[in-house]
Amino acid sequence: MFEIYLILATCFLLPICFLITRNIIYIYQQLQSLNDVEKTKDIINIENKHIVYIAKIYINRKKWLDCITLLESYMKKIKINEQTILIQYYNYIGLCYQSIKMYKIAKKYYLQAYNKAPCIKQTLKNLANMYKLSGDTKNASKIYNELTVLNKNEDI
């Protein structure tokens, strides 16, 4: 009887231990990445992939203001010439504002991303969703039509 108890306890606790261990490893990797970026003395030398990774960490932890501050300050301090990076930042900032239900500001950032490159699917999805949330079904259907045309052209 005692052996059955130990087997059942092990079967129950093993998945829990696995999940806890996996989350600890994930948090450790995040902290390691943050420490690597923190060691960089000059903000200009921080690579875009580190900035995006930190922004994703903040988004996963629902630290919207930290993410917005990071991306906006990085965009202001460093002149970003590459359009895809800029669009990615605008989309992340829009997502943060959307998450805290500031739809007008989120729409502004999504529109900035859309104006830079109107054929990126993620930007179109975000903008259409924003129009839908704000009740502007006319513009939402227009953006969904653009997205449909873009998908059809990609399939050809």
C-alpha cells in the first residue's frame, strides 16, 4: 500500500517539478540576457535583437510602461535607419498601449507602422483589430480587404 502511495505521489509531483524547473530556467535566461545588456556601457552598442528580447520580456511580464519607455527612449536616442526595426518597435509600442486600453494612442503607433510599410501582415492585423475594437468597422473592413489581397498575391 505504501508503494502505491509513493508511485502516485511521484507521478503527481514529477510534472509539477518539470514545469517549475522549466520556468526557473526561462527566468534565469531572461536575467542573464538583461545582465549582458546592462554590462554594455554605451547604449549605441546594444544590438537590436537584445532590445527586442527585452521588450518581449516586458510584454510577457505585463510591464507595459517599461516596454514603452525602453522602445521610445531607444528610438529617440539612436537614429534607426532600417524600416523593419522601426516598424517592429511601433507594433510593440502599439501592443502595449492596446493592452492598457489606450486605443487612440495604440492606433497612432499602428498607423505609423502602416505608413512606413503598408504591406506587412502583422501591422495590418494589428491595425484592423484596433479599428474593430474602437468600433470603426468601415476602416477595419478596408484593412481586412488589404490583408486578403496581400494573402492572395502571396499565394500566387
